[in-house]
Amino acid sequence: MIRLENLHVRVGNFDLRDITLEVPKGGYALIIGPTGSGKTTLLEAIAGHAQLRAGRVFMHDDEVTHLPPEQRGLGFVYQQYHLFPHLSVRENIGYGLRQPRGNGPRPADRVAELAGMLAIEPLLERRVRGLSGGEQQRVALARALAPKPSILLLDEPFAAVDPATRQVLRRELRELHEREGITTLQVTHDFDEALRLGDLVAVLAEGRIAQSGTPEQVFRYPNSAFVARFVGTGNVIAGTVERIETGDGPGPFRARFTGGSLVLDVVAEREGAIHAVLRPEDIVLSLTHHSGSARNHIEGRVVRLERLGPVTLVHLDVGRPLIASLTTQSVEEMGLKSGIAVIVAFKATAILLV
Amino acid sequence: MTVRSLVYRVALAALGALLVLFIVGPLLRLLFFGSPESLVEALRDPELRDSIALTVFTASTATLIAALLGVPLAYLLARRNFPGRRLVQGLIELPVVIPHPVAGIALLLFLGRRSEVGGALGQLGLEFVSHVPGIIAAMLFVSAPILVSGAREAFRSVDPQLERVARTLGDSAWDAFRRVTLPLAGRGVLAGSILAWSRSVSEFGSIVILTYNPKVASIYIFDRFTTFGLEAAVPAAVILLLVALTVLVVIRVLQPGERQ
């Protein structure tokens, strides 16, 4: 378990503030955020490499705020791996293993076990120079896991490997995580990774946690335009909301959202300047008007089609750009192609106001 | 290749060749001036053998002291950002720009019997002026900056993240230094030490003021030259030159990187 309470770290002119986060025992959490949002600084603070200005760090209910890195019992895999260039692969993996007193497990056995798990036995006697990115990644992972840390910190572990290797490593990492039961905190700028790997995700923006929750929650219900854009929830439209229903009770009310030339029926909880988030999956396209339950009908035009295997993203022009996501099958059945006029429909409740 | 760029390259090469010839020429002339027999003859002179032994001993002692005090300083300068770092860096490089006789006079005033420091050390039986410790002090003064800057660059070339990795793998700060940074910077530190050692061997200007006798090799050569003339100084000069060339080769072998 990792628990962070109101961390404040300053590096140069950069501030990481009010970081409160809890990763349950055996959980897999991801910190995502754009470059410069403070992700790496956060990991360094947890590892004990960065001085805290305020806040407390707990690991398994023990406060470690003032412990040096070597007494925190965690593994750290850096983005650039940082293998020890003067040691062989075997020596790198075994670096953190101490010769046991008495009848403990032998370090050599643990190295062999990890090399087997990560399929790097043939590399053991090699120098680290000349290893490929994927190989270095595996060695760095094995080295961090060797002392059996209860917590693993990963800094963009897949940034420097090719996409095919990345897929394989991702799967292996998730399997390893399950097998070793390590509480894992990974940093990434790729929300896709969070969706595939994480139980918990925290979006970091300018040194603060903008939102945290399950990946599904964050993706479906982003709490700000920044998060919606960053996690790729879909269409984010700036505008204003006015009440059209004259009720006086609290709770949601029917309202009109105006964003540029776009006027939409929405269900709102407050008036004023706001962002409307519309997920591409919630948009229905048709070639002719027909009465459906959807409250919003807009005329638009197909700009281009972006095929992603079974799903196709339809880029639309409705007076402003809009993206809809359809199955490739229905795109073909409708005969959609660029230039065609379509009716764009979606429910009032599909519009998330943030 | 155009004619212009050809002319340009030839001009560059010619200018460089002139300088190289100017350095190599005199050294070759010196090397072949004396006969091998005269070298052997010179080595039979116990005074020369003693001076070489004294030079090796004092230069090695000075280098050892410089390493003991200078390597930790070099590490601090390379890794830590402390108040006054730039000042310390400047101070440590001072001896490089001070004329050596000036250094000799400063050391004489500082370590001489009439100064408080020299007097106190003299009470403890440590005599500098006209004694072997004086030679070591002069060598230390002029060679320490070379060792410190060599070691500092060696430490700087080691990625500081590697130590952090070692820390997360259970190493204390000292263990991480000993197991990661020192092995990686070791060749550079050693190269800096050898350079400092050869700087000590070649020192003359400050030693001549502090301790003329017993004579180190450079003073022995000077003494032969002023007492017996040029030809008497040549064999000893050749021997010292050969020592210097050997040192250069060793450093080249130690220094990684530049080879392609």
C-alpha cells in the first residue's frame, strides 16, 4: 500500500502540490499527465530522492517520509533504464541481492528465476552495452524486482521501446504484477496504457492531481475540459449554459448550451460558462431525418474517415469539428464517405458538462 | 572536392604541422644527442640514481596526499551544489596560474621556521625548508589542481541517476559511491592522478626555492647544466624525458572515449 498525504515538492521553480493519493495493497495505479506535469518528480519524492517541503508518505501503514531511499524497500525502474554499464547483465540483476546469512535463498537462484520469467537467460553473461531497448527494459525490471520489493515504481517504462515490444512488455508486466503481488505505481503520458493496465489512475496537471479514480470513471466522467482532452474522452466544446426549464427545485434541469454556432439541448446542474464533453460513441449518424429518442439533431457533413480496424472515427463538420465513432461495418452499410451530408444525433443526457 | 576547400584543408594541415614539428623537433634532437653509452654511463652516477629515486618517492607521496584530500573534493564539486562552490573551484585552480617561483616563495614564507605554521610543524619535527617534506609540499601545491580537475571531470561523466538506482536497490550513499560511481570514474581519476604525478616529477620552479638539496631530478639536471655545462646535463634530461613519454602512453591507454 502506498499513501501520499498532501505532498509538496519543489524542484527548481516547479511545484508539486497537494498530492493525496492511495494505492491499495497489490494495486496497480497509473499517474498520467503531459510532459512537465511533475510525474517523474512525484516518483522521485516517493522513492525518497526528492526533499519534501510538506506532506507525508506511508508504505504499508508505516510512515517513511524521513527514511532514506535504501530503507524504503521499493523497486524503481527508470525511463532510460540506467543499467550499470560496468557490470554484466547477471551482475546488474543481482545488484540489490545480499548474500544471505544462514540458509536463505541464494542470490543466484533469484537471478535465474527472474531471467526465466522475463526470458533473458541468454543475455546473462553479456555486458549491458549493445542490448536493445526491449532487452534493457527487461533487465531493468528484473533488477528492480530481484530484492522482492513490496512496491514498484515505474517511470514511463515503455517510452523507449518499439510499439510491438511495448505490447508484449505491457502484458508481461501485468502478469508479473499479478504473480508477485507488488503494489505498483507507474507514470505514463499515454492514457491508453492506463486503460489497459491500471486499477486506478490519477491525472496530473501542472503539479496537481486534476482527477483520480478508476480509468473507466476518469475516461467516462472527466471533471474538467483538461482531463477530457488529455484522456481523449472525445469532443470538448467551450460554451455557456442557460436554464430553459422554470423549475425552482434543486438538482438537474433542462437547459440550452451554446458553443459558437452550436446550440444543444442538455441536462445541466449549473448555469454559466462551461465545457460540453461529447463522447464519439454516443453520437448517432443517419442519412435522413427520423424521429428517435435523441433530443439533439444537427446537420453536418463528413470530412474524412479514420479507420481503426473494427471501429471507424468519422470526422464531421457541424459548423465546428466533431468526431463520431462508429463500427466499420455500419460505416460501410451507410456508404459514408467524405463530403456526404449526414444528420448527427445524440441524447441530451449524453452531453457531460464540466 | 572543390579547389577552394582543398586549399583550405592544406592550409589547416600546414599550420598544425608546424606546431607539431616545433614540439617534436627539440625532443627528438635531445633524444638522439647523447649516445646510449652515455645514458648507461650517467645511470652509474649514484647522485643521479639517488635523485631519480627521490623524485619518484616525493612525487608519489605528493600524489597520494593529493588523491586522499582531492578525490572527495572533486566528488563534491562534481555532484553537490553548495554555497561557495564556484569560489572553491576557483581557489583550487589558483596554483595553475601562479608562476612557480612565486609559489615557492609563498610556501617558504608559510612553511619556513619563522612562520607560525612552519614553526609549529618544526616543533613536531617536520622540517620543510631544505628537507624532503619541502619537496613534497611544493609538488602537492602545483599538482593538486590537476588531480582535482581530472577527478572532477571523471565524476561528472558518470550519470548521477545511477547512484539513485543503487540507492533504491538498498545501497547507502557510501555503498552507491563505492560500487557504482568509483568503478565508473576510476579510470578517469587514475588518469588525473598520473597526470598530477608527472606534473610533480617535472616541477622545478618552486622546489628550487624551497629545497635545493637533496636534489630531485629536475634540479639535478639544472645543477649539472650550470656546473658542468650542456653535455653533462643531457643524459639525465633524456632519462627524465623517457619517463614523461611512458607516462603519456599510460594515460592514453587509460583514457576511454576518444578512440574510434
